[in-house]
Amino acid sequence: MKAAELRNMSAADLNKKLGELKEELFNLRFQHAINQLENPGRIDIVKKDIARVLTVLAEKA
């Protein structure tokens, strides 16, 4: 997800997106722990998306 896309979202939408990303990260870590994760690089992508969302939220605050 691009930062420009996130800047167009409202704070409520960003908080919802943050919750979804955190849940996805939890599921990816769980799959990785039991060796069922096909794409381990996805974990890094989700972490970066979480950081982007938090950055945009901080800018709006």
C-alpha cells in the first residue's frame, strides 16, 4: 500500500486498516511458527505497511 493512498483515508479508516494489518501479521507469524508459510517475505511487507499507517496517523494528529 502506498503512503499517498493512506493519506487520502480518514483517521477512522486508518485505524481499521491498522487493526486488519496487525491481525494479518499475527496470522503470518503463527503460520511461520508451524512451518506453513509459503511466502516469508510477506511478513516484512505487512510490517512496513503497519509503519506507514502509523506514520500517516501521526501526521494527521
